[in-house]
Amino acid sequence: MRNKWSSGYVSDMTYSHGYYHELSPPFIRFFLLMNGFANASQGGGYNYCELGFGQGVSCNLHAAANPRGRFHGTDFYPDHALFAQKLAAGAQLDANWLGLGFEEMLDADLPQFDFITLHGVWSWIDAAARHAVVEFLRRRLKVGGVVYASYNVMPGWSAEKPLRELLWLHTELAGAGSTDKRIRGALDFAQRLREGKAAFFDQNTRAGQMLDDMLRDDLHVVAHEYFNRSWHLTYFADLARDLEAGGLSFACSLHRSDLTGEVFHRTRGMQIGELEPALRQTTNDFILNRRFRRDVFVRGASKLPALERDAMLKDVAVTLMRAPGSISPTLQTPYGSVTLDASITRQIAQVVESSAGPVRIADLIERGDLSSTPLERVFETVAALVAQSQLAPVFADDARQAASARARAMNQAIADHARLDNTLRYLASPVTGQGMEASRIERLFLFAWEQGARQAPELAAIAWPPHAATTGAAQADAQARGDIETRAAQFLETTAPLWTRLGILQEAA
Ligand SMILES: C[S@@+](CC[C@H](N)C(=O)[O-])C[C@H]1O[C@@H](n2cnc3c(N)ncnc32)[C@H](O)[C@@H]1O
């Protein structure tokens, strides 16, 4: 029997522990500014709410890395809410993670929000829950506030949609037992149809690829992606209309293909002319045959005067997210690749790499000898590098609080957890306000660092026992033990200086 709270949502398999940097306040704020919008979160404190936070990795990292924010969120799956709450408690983080459904959120005692985010939620919830979300946005978003939503979009799923409908029907009408059993049964069924040369698979090769992906992927992800009762595929224009009912207007896309200029380059020769924004975005989705969008909507879409927007952007700083020497002008996107102007990229990279901390874009222009380059070209190149997480934006009002203890406590909790298992794979950077992926051994070295280890043999000595216990290496395996010491030396040489820059190590490496 389904749980009362589940509303057709998969309720007996937990979701994965992913992290999504697009939900971080400074990332959203930077691209709003690129598009001419100021955000209400300037200056003092702000309120943030994530709806459907899953295991709560993103929301916990963002709460830890952004001390100006007061963070709230919900997920009605009790296992998810509990995991998120335990992570916060382990890091003494003051955050309000609730276990309420979206309908119940309407009457909860909550403030007005500057940011409301939903990642991977909209397409997977039923009409009643979508209605509650729109109502929540209408009631709870401040004027000047922003909403980030990601969702599946047409036309990119045209070939696969019928397969998902068949699989879903099979789990409902032919399946029995737990969700994972019914999913396996449905996948076997589709596999038999394909082997029997069902014409659908011949004529829709992408559906066959989707079946292969589903057979290969983690069943928990497959369950949440394809086996909720709702798999609501929308066109951009329909979603924009739904959100208009909540008083929201489209501000910008945060999809990498848009942020790196890929869509812009592809449309250049097409002569499609000026289009009304909803038609323009829907057309872009056809140009890429896009399946997923990441969009920002605002309440109050008044644009900044161009000169003010430029001045505010020049005042934003950027910092390096990778080891020096690795900034590249060739960027991969989900739909292809984009090559930036190599000389502007090199000049930007040189200045950022030679600075110990974040550099204001105004200083980048001056020190990088970019004053004769059109300003918009510099902004676009910086933005494309930010989109690729090669650089991260840093706002002055956030930077003043970057030394807060919140992120350190979260990182210690995560490093400590690495001794037990590999579920928490990101750390909080209080400089960028974002999470940063870290391998298990790097997190174990962080654990050792926090114990006071500073030399490779000490780091290796502390990291080795939990590493050996979870990889199955024999305690006496001298070769494996030596490898860990080599990796500790590499950590000190490459990772530790980067983490110091990013505030993950709060004492210079
Ligand atoms: C696909 S998962 C995405 C999780 C997370 N945002 C992420 O991207 O990792 C959708 C989440 O929404 C939650 N959810 C679905 N319907 C909900 C509802 N009506 N009220 C509250 N949470 C809901 C689910 O429990 C699930 O954790």
C-alpha cells in the first residue's frame, strides 16, 4: 500500500546524494546580474528555501557555505528529511529542514523568501503538488525574489516518452512486490520486446539507448527519474505560463549551453529574427533538442540600466575553482562543445592564477590588459568559465563573512563521515558559496589535516586505516600503503593550496 504522503511518488527507495551548484545563491545572483537583474539578497541577511531537497546534500552545503543566508527546506519523504537533518545536526548547522509535503508548506510558519529553489522536482510531481508549489511561490516569494527550477522539457524526450509510459504501465498492471522488483520486471519486459524486434525500437533508436541506460544505471536513480506516477514533460512556454499564475516572469536560463553561448552560436546563421521570449526559449529547446532546463524566474522583472549593471558586474570578483594551469578555452556542454576566445581566456587565467584570492572583474580587466577588449566579451568569457566551474563568482557582501565557522564544521562532519562510507562526496567552500567535489581519499586527508597532520607521512598514517578497511586492502600491504603516502604528497602539493584559496582549509597549506 502506498504511504499517505507519497502522492504517487516513489516511496520505498531513497534518492541519490547528488550536489547541484546551480542552486547556490552566488551562482544564481551572478547570472541574474549578467542578464541585467539585481537580486534582493544584496547586503544583509536573506532567506532561502529549497523545495524537495532529496537527501539534502545541496541545501546543507549551501547553508554551510553562505553564512548570510537563513536556510529552510522540505522533503516529504521521511528518510530524506531525516538524513538532511542528521547532516545538519552533525555540523551544528542552524537550518530548518522540514519533512512536509508542498501542500502542508502553504500553512507552515515560514518567512518571506529571497530565493526559492527546486531541482529535479517539477516534472516528477502530480498536478496537485505542482499547484501547491505555484501557490507557495505566490505567497512566499518576496518582491525582487528569485525562483530556480529545473525540469524535463520537450522536445528532447519525444522518442523516449512512449517507452517510459509502457514501463510505467507494466509496473502498475503486471508488477507485484516492492518498487525495485516491479521496475526490474518492467525493464525485462521491454528488453524482451526489443529482442523480439518490436517495430517501436527499430524506429526510435533513442528509446533503445534509454533502455540500455536504465539497465546500467543505479536503480534508485532510475526509480526516481522514471517511475513516479507523474512524468510531466512540459514545453518551456507552458511552464512559464504556469509560473505566471504565481506572479513570476522568466529572467534567464542557467543551462550550460546558454551560459557558454552555445545556443547563441548555433542560431547565428539561422535567420530566425527577434522572437517573443517564451517562443525564443522554446525555439532554443528545438535547436538543441533539449531534454532538461534550468531556469531562473523573478518576481518583478525590472532591469538595471546597462551602465549600472556593468558597474555592478565589474565589482564582482572571481576565483579559481581548479588547480592553476588547468583553465581551458574549450568547454564541453551536454549538447556539444564551445571554444572561447583563446587570448581573452589566457589573459583572464593568468591574472586569476597569479592572485592568492578572488580578483574583481574590474582589476582583471586592468591587470590582464583587457581594457581595449569590448567589456561584454570579457563578461561573456568570465561567465562561460563560471558556467563550467573553472571560476566562481564572489560577491563583496559574502566575502566579508567567508571566514565563518559554519563551513568548517560541515567539512569536518563530512570528512569524519568519509571514514564510514562514500555517500558524502562534496565539501563546502565559504569563499564561493558552493560545494566542491572531493575524492574519498582527499576527504580522509582533510580528516587527518583537522587532527593536526601537516606532512605526507602523517596524513597517510591517519587516512590509511579507514581507507584499507573500506577498500579491502590488507593492513600489511606495503605497496598500497606507499601509494597512499604518494597521494598525500600530491594532496599537499595541488589540492591543499586550492582548498586554502577556497576556504576549505582555513589555515594556509
Ligand atoms: C527527483 S528528487 C530530487 C531531489 C533533489 N532536489 C536533488 O536534485 O537531488 C525529488 C524530491 O522531491 C520530493 N518530493 C516529491 N513530491 C513532494 C511533495 N509533494 N512534497 C515534498 N517533497 C516532495 C521527493 O521525496 C524527492 O526527494
